[in-house]
Amino acid sequence: MADPYRSREGLSTRPAAYSGSSDEVQLRIDPDFEDEVTGLRKQVRRLRDVAQEIETEAKFQNNFLNELQMTLIKAQAGVKNNMRRLNKSIIKEGSSHIMHVVLFALLLFFVVYLLSKFARR
């Protein structure tokens, strides 16, 4: 073994020259790997930007859904109030509206009958 600290092709480690501690290690990176590291940094930066855009869009969609839910709750309350009023008016008036419809139908039938009698003569 020529270099006991060699980890991979392009990377080599050596003990720190300025410190007496054996725990510290310095890395030398080949220029080819420097380009790869730079490319990875750019990709990480792009991924971070995309993640931030996704976060912004998710917050916008969440706010939109909350507003939509509030609108739906208000609409349901309005429909419920109108149904309550309609039920009260039906109970108060009784079933006279059905009687009015039946009387109108009979009157219309009678008028059509009379018109057909007079049209024959």
C-alpha cells in the first residue's frame, strides 16, 4: 500500500500539518472532482429553488382551499336558513298552495272546454 489514507480515486487524506491532533484530516480534491462538486452544487441550488416554489404554491393552494371551505360553510348556512323559512311558511300557510294549483287547472280546463264548444258552432 503506497498511501494508507487513500479512500477513492481522486480523494486522498493526510494528517493536518499545523495541528498536533490526530483526529483532524485534510482532503485534497482532484480538479476533475472539483467540476463534479460544482455541478452538484448547482443541481442542489436548483432543487432548493424548486422546493421553495413548491412550498409557495402549496401555501397558496392551502389558503385557497381554506377560503373555499369558508365560502361553502356560508352557503350551507344560507341554504339551511332559507329551508327553515320555507318550512315555516308552508306550515303557516298550510297546503293552500296545492288547492290553488288544482283550482287553476280546473278553471283552465273549463275555459278550454267552453272555447271548444263555441268553436264548433
